[in-house]
Amino acid sequence: KLERIHCILMPPFASLEVAREAAREAHAAFEEPANKLKMELLQRESQGDIAKFFQLCIPMASEILSAVVGKHGFQPSQYGCVEFTQELSNFAEDPEIRELEKELKMHFMPSNFPPPA
């Protein structure tokens, strides 16, 4: 509870630059070759099935992102990843953050699925 109170009193992204750096770190985590490959394989395995996507991809995306969100004061969990993304949206007026946030959200809910094989 103390950590949550701290986050309420002191927002994780105290400035635009801190938010920008956090968004860059999140993007970089998904661009690491091993992580990128894992996500591509799981997305392919989900074959356009939204339930399978949630079962396979969401936990892996949360695992990849957890170190970044933990570093910025969020719980290293699926819930913390959601809070992290919501906090980034408070800085969406910045074009770089807006684009990185959009890409980040695609790992949790892509706008389209590849056609079934």
C-alpha cells in the first residue's frame, strides 16, 4: 500500500522527458531480438484467435515490459503494465510518446491479426 500511496503523491513521470525516456525504454525492450522473436512466434501461434492471443501474448508482453515498469515505480505485473501505458497517455501531446505508446499498446491489443495459416 505504501508504494501505491507514493505513486499517487509523486507521479512516476515527473516530466515530459522522464515519460519520453520510459517510452523509449519500453520500445527498446520489445525490439530486443529475443523478445521480438518470442512475440512474433506467439502472435503467429494465436493465428487470429483473440482468446489465444490473450492467453499467449499478454503474459509474454507483460513479462518483457515488467522490468521497465518496475524501474519507473509501477508494479512489475500485467496491472502495472496497464498503469504504465495509461500514465504515458497523459503525455500523448508529444509526437514521440504518442507513437511509442501506440506501438506499445499493439503488443497488448493489436489492431488486426494475421490471417489463419
